[in-house]
Amino acid sequence: MLNALRRRFQAWWSLRHTPSDTHLMVQRNIYILPSRPGLFFCATLLLLLLASINEQLSLGYLLTFLLTGAGLASMHVTHGNLRGLSLDLRAPAPAFVGEETTLEIRLHNRAAARHGIGLRAADQGRDHLAWTDVPAQGHSQLQLRLTMPRRGLHALPALRIETRFPFGLFGAWSVWRPASQVWVYPAPEQPCPPLPVASGSADPQQTLQLAPLPGQDLDEVRAYRRGDSPRQILWKKAAQAGDEQQQLWVRDTRSPRGRDLWLDMVDAAGRDAEARLSRLCAWVLKADAQGLPYGLRLGSRELGPALGAAHRQACLELLAQAEGAPS
């Protein structure tokens, strides 16, 4: 019975708060309750009313009703401080395990100025609130920091927007479920160990080099492709071409077969799975920083040697969702 009620409540809650990267606060999704000081305020009003009735004090009635009116006005202002405010979320950048993910949230206000707007993850305490004021007919921006403890592709937690303006007697809040997801990559091993040897190398101590070796061929020249290292660009040729030709050309060094740099799970053997993934992550970042074309092998899954931001991202995502990755 209890499980059935819980499932029905979760279904109702999910329908009421559909995931979206924009959030408009209206009457149906703003909630308000008395705060702890507000409860003491209500108790004080009740005592004043009882004392006024018992003693037949006209001034006591006047004070009680005056304070009651002020409290009701405060409740109306608190609720209106959120009503009509809209928010949107910029897609979060990927992070590594243990690092903070920064959510950039923009608040839009088409009415009078809003004060004391707080934002936090719904599963965090009030000490994690990020505060801002939103000017009249203007915008404001908040940055919320979250720490993801596990690698993988994660849904963002529900966010809670709240306010207690103006007197703190009532707390109004709204719940927002962002639709965006964030990639969390394995934490790179520090310090980064040396890159593995190039496959097919005759000397086990010889690492991959980009400089021409005996037996290598230099292609004539080819047009620049996205992801090519700046060191391969023929700058003199580009300068001689001047304004007549805007095309950049690069020198393409082709290694013999079997000398590609492969980052393989087997090369990090002897360590637990998470540590091996951390080492592979460090190798990916190091090879990319040095402009070395590299491939990645994880068991039966592999990405062929390449360079560029898109290849680096594909490799890191493959590491993040490797077998055994927490969901």
C-alpha cells in the first residue's frame, strides 16, 4: 500500500515538474509556507487575540489585526517575489571526477525589481544557497557549483528557487528539473606517466615521434583540416600566397604501418579498473596537448588514431562510460 502511494506521488510529481532547460514560475508551481519565525509570529498573534478577548482590550484588538494585516501583506509580497520570474540554463561543461561543475543560470524579470532570490540543488542544505537580486525589467546571472562523485553521463539534480523577502515570515519556493546532462570523465592520474610505446616499434624503449624516421614518407602537401597541429602548417607558404589564396597548407608525415600510438587498457594492466581509466585519461590529455595522433582501445571498443577537440571529447566520453562505470 505504501509503495503504491509512493509510486503515485512520484508519477504526479514528475508530471507536474517536466524536465526543461527553461523555467517560468507561475501560480501553479510556486509553493509557500510560514517559516520558523513566521510560526512564532502566528503564535504571538494568537496569544494577543486571546488576551484581548479575555481582557476586552480594544487596543489589543487593534494591534492584533494590524499585525495580522502586515503578515498577510508580507505573504503576498513573498509569493509575488517569485511569480513571473523566468530562468534558463546554459548547457554545463564536462568535468572530471572530484571537480566542481559550474551551472550558469540566467534570471529574466519583466516586472518590478526582485530581491533575495536564492538557488540551490534540491538535495543540498540552505548553506549552499547562491543569492542574487534581479533588477526591474532586467536580467541577472547565478553560478551554482555541483560536485559529481562518479564518472558517466549524469542528469542534473532538481534545483530549488526560493525567497523569504521581505520579512522572513514566509518562505516561497519552486522546483525546477533541468533537462541537460553533464559528462563526468575519470580523474586524470597525477603526475601523468610517460606515454606507452608506439605499436610495432622494434625498440621497447622507443616512443612515438613525429619527426621523420628512416623509411617514413613525407606527403607533398595537403589542405589544412580541422584538428591539424599548428606545427604542421606551412606558414611560409601561407605568407607567400598573401591575399591571393587564403587556403592553409600542412605537411603530412605518414608513418609506416603499425607505428600508430594506441592507448590501450592492456598497457595500464596491474591496476584496478578505475585507476587504469584514470591513467588512460591522463594519456589522452597528454597526447592531445603534444599534438600526437592517438587511438584508444577499451576491449572490443576502439577509436582510431586522430587529433582534435572532437576526437579528444569522443575518447573521454568512451572512458566515462566504460564497462563498470556507475550510472
